[in-house]
Amino acid sequence: MDLPAFVSLLGFSEKGWGPALLTAAGMTVLLSASGVVLGALFGGLAAFARLKGGRLARGTADAYCTLFRGVPDLLTIYLLYFGGSSLLTAVGHFFGAQGFVGLPTFATGVLALAIISGAYQAEVYRGAFLAIPAGQIEAARALAMPGPLMLRRIILPQLLRYAIPGLGNVWQLILKDSALLSVIGLVELMRQSQIGAGSTRQPFVFYIAAAVLYLVITFISGALIRRAEKRSLRGVRRA
């Protein structure tokens, strides 16, 4: 394929695929960000359970982290979407509904990414909390500092500082995992590339374009993470 044809195929003309690919890239970022944000809730709860919970809470959190870090991410997506849809269909048939009742793909995709990312974020938060010098927490307790104030002034600022590098790794993982959501029909970057490749019979062009867009997203997000990490270290004395 010559350069003019290549530019025309991926351009923004009436027959170009540029707008569709950029929209799909935006969907990839939205899915990944939503999954990481919701996963922070799951991960935070799991980390708290492993650090401060009773035997049942610790066991449940350990099982959650071990399970979803141990099984393939694609299997988690399959179980949530197809398993959940089958269960919903069975319930619908019980109440007289007809046909297949599918779960909403966007919500299911975000939930799958959140469950996966939460299992990794739990270990990030747990490690970050354990990195906080115990003497600082003991000093706050000795001064009768209220729990919410200690959390806001001492624990959270340092926890986030220690957690940012690990959260950056989780983001990169979930960004790549978002491509797996094409199997449930979500039109993100990978799925749109498959559609374009099939429609034009130019798979090499579209998969190269997808790779470039993934790299651009990775580069920009990496720069933002490094900036956040640098900002979190302001005022910190290094040994």
C-alpha cells in the first residue's frame, strides 16, 4: 500500500477510519480508568481486611486476591458476562420472559476490570501501608490524635506516595486487559481495529495503527504517573 492510500484509509475523510479509531481509543481509556477507580474501592477494602480484619475477613480477602491474580483475566470476563447473562436469563425465564437476557456490556466490562485491578491494588495498598514508619502512627496515638485526623494527616499522604509506582503498574496492566473486552462485543480499540481490518482486508494497517495508539496512551499515562510521583515526593528528604 502506497503512502497516499495509507493516509486516506486512516485519515479523517468520509471514508477514513481515523474518527472511529480515535473514538475507540477514548473508549479504551474510559474503560480502563473506570476499572481502576472502581478497583481502588475493592482493593482498599481487601487491603484493610488483610491488615486489620478478623480471621474471616482476612481469609476472604486472601481468597479474592489469590483467585483473581491466579486465573486468566479472560476467564474472569467470560464468567462475569456469559455466566451472569445465563443466570439472568434463567431468572427471566422463571418469571415468564423469553429469549436471552444479556448483561450490559459496558457495566460488565468495567466490573471485570475493577475486580481484576482490585486484586492487584490490594497488595499495593497493603505494601504502602506497611512502609509507613510505625513510630509516626504510635506518636499520633500517644498525642491522642483522632483517627480521621491521623488518617488524613499521616497515613493517606504517605500511603499514596508509596503506592503511586505500584498503581502505575496496575494501570498499564488494566490498559492492556481492556483489549480482552472485545470478546463480549465492546467496541474499544482492539475491536474497532478488527472491524476495520475485516472491512478493508488490510489487517496489517489497522493493527499497526492500534499498536501506535496503545503506545501513545501508554506514553502519556506514564508521563502523568511520573509527574504525580515526583509531585508526591516534594518536601521529602532523601537519604
